Amino acid sequence: MYGLLSKTRVIVAVIAATGIATLAGCGSSTPSKTSGSSSTAVKTSDCGTKPGVKATGTPIALGSIVTDQSGTSFTDIADMANAYFTCVNDNGGINGHPIKYYIETEQTNPAQIAADAKQLVQTDHVLGIVGNTSIIECSVDSSYWASLGYYVIASGIAPECYGTPNTADVNMGPRYSSDGAVQYALTKGVNKIVFDQSNVPGTQYIAAGPSALAANSKVPIVQLTENVPITNADSVAIKEVDDAGPDGAVILNFTPPDALVILQAAQKLGIVDHVKLWGCSTPCNTDFLAQSLGAAWNSKLYVNAELTPPDSTNTTTMKLYKDILAQYGSTGPDKVTGGIGSFSQMGFTEAEIAVHALEGIKGSYTVASVNAAFKGVKDFDTGMLCQQWTYGSYSTHIANNEDYTVTPDNGKMVTAQGCTQISAVDPQIAAYRHQAGVAPLDPTSNS
């Protein structure tokens, strides 16, 4: 249990000369993670340019801020980014330089989040911000990053993650992912939508997207919120099903643990089939949830998947992601607890983009050069997204706006619908496409 005013600081620093790191306390600059390079179970050397050669140059410091509190944790994203960076450091680094990665955790406290940002900049001297995933961080820090010339690569949640020039995300965030889940349900002819989400800051902003889609289809929508962690899942499930009716859809926007208890309650109560369709935003796209639900939910739950479905994809990038997760992210204090799924895919993709940008820098690594490289990423094939990824000089950023739908199948998430554009009925999607157009498809994500 995290108190609202408490602060847990985790500093992850990979020292290439030894590959050893130790857990550090608040304010320390002591490294805190083992590289995992002793494992020979998987081949991961493709993550770097010099397989098996540890980077020994001056470290390149990067940082992130993630929410980690009771009911909501996004630490898997930063921990997977760290696993990728550790792999890179074990295999040549960035032109011989290791990445030193600092992770700040926060509990939805604006003063704490602002202090985290200053800690990263003024004390840790990070050159770039990669992997930010926080309920309100973008709202708190967006002007700070802009004033310093930082161009953040993130997994967005708050409106400012998508509506400002200095943050670009690999994900759609809860609004546009919920759009995708609602959009899929509408194609199946449901006559009502019940949209239920966690009662955290930003619920009205998130709900506006599904409301626009439902209104355009002339389908009524009921908006619900629940305090998390959920303590009475039975009553939540009954309320959702009663409101939706036999030809309606229940769409959930929760992190996996809370979505799971609702779905398990519906199964226990025997009311799964009392609605036409169950749907969920991207966090439900994890083998943890599919395995916990079991075969009873096969083809009954449809999840918006912002990244390429890992269970049914066998590309080079997907194999590298799974191998890095197994070797560098499966043990230790910074273990990726959710395993294979959208959160760890996000961290992988953010780190992948950052490494791609850093490798292209000629000359010194500075705040100016690193952030110019981040901003300059254009039409990059991540192998994890439907579209090529571009940062760009836009006033808003929704770089990922086309994705999949997946469904449980005997403990795995399999594709139910291939790459589909999120509807421009959502006015913010329409505004972004007016600026940036439609990105080319990523040819490596399914080949």
C-alpha cells in the first residue's frame, strides 16, 4: 500500500564494465539492477551493434516517471524499457556508451511529480525522458519539458500527452484505446454501450471519445466509474450487465487486476452471456488476464490492442521482445510482473525508438542533441505497431492511431480484427490526422 504522499525512488543504472547494479534509496545515484547477461537460455545479442561486448564509455543518462500506487501501476513499462537498455549495454551500447536509466515512481501527487522531474533534470542530469507512464504527469510537467527543450517519448494517459508539442507516445492511451473497443462493439450491432472505467483524474476526457462514437451511431451510452482497487466486483458486474441489456456491450477501461476481478465476478454469477459483447481497452491485452480467465472467455471478450498481438506473431522483432523479456525482465527487483502483453510491449517500443534515435547522433550526447534526435524520428518501423512511428513538429501527437482487436483463446490473446484506423469521429483523432496525415503501414510488424 502506497500512501499518497510517500515516494519510492528506484534508480536503475547499468554499469557496462561490471554489468552489476544494486537497489538504491531516495536521492542516491547508486546503480540498482543486474544485467542478467549470465543467462544463456535465449539469444538477445541482436539488440546491440556489438554482440557480447559490454559498453564501457561515459553513460548516457535517461529517465522516466511512472505511476505506482494501490490499484494502478505502470512499472512494467519502465521495467521493460530498462530490460531493453540493459540488453543494449551488454551488446555494444550506443556507440560504446551504456545507457543509465533512472525510474521515478509517483502516487498521483502533483507536487511529488514536479519534484520527480526536477530530480531527473537537476540531480541525475538526464539527457532525455523515455517511458513516462503516469495518470497526471503530462498535465503537471508538460510546460516544464517544453521550457527545457525535452521531447518526451512516452506511454500517454493524460490529455496533455496527446495535445501538446513535447510528448509523443507509442500507445493510444485510454481515450483512443477505449474508442477502439467501442468502435469494434458497434460493428457487431450492439444497441447500447456501457462504458466503465476507474475513478481517477481524466475520466471525463477519456469518456468523451466513446461518447462521440456512440452518438455518431445513434447508440445510447451509459458512463460509469469505479473506485480502485475494486472491493465488490459482484455489484459492479451486475450493474454493468443490467445497464447494458441482452443486446448491449460492456466496455471496461481498467488495469488488468481490476478488469480481471470484474470479469471473474461475471463468470461466477453466470451473467457473462447476459450481454451481447464484452470489451476492454488495451491493458486487458495480456496473457496474465487470458490465462486467469481460462477457456470460459474464449471469443467472449474483445480487447483493443494498440500493439501487434504477440501470441500470434513470429517476427524478428517479436522474438527479440520475448527473448529480452525472458533474459532481462523475468527476475529481480525490477521484474516485469505482467509478462507478455501490451504494457511490456510499450516499454520495449519506447526503448527501441530511443536507441534508434541515439544511434544516429554524430558528436556529443547532450540535452540538445538527444532531444533533437528524438524529435527527428520519422517513419520508423518499430515492428510493434500497425503504422510507422513519427515524432515530428506537431502541436498535438497521436502517432499511434491504428490498431488491432484481440480475444482470449485458451490462455492466449489471438487476433479478432487486423489493423483498423481509430475513427475520426473522435474530434481529436480528426484534428491530428489533419496535421500529420495517415502514417504508412509498418511492413515489419507482421512479416
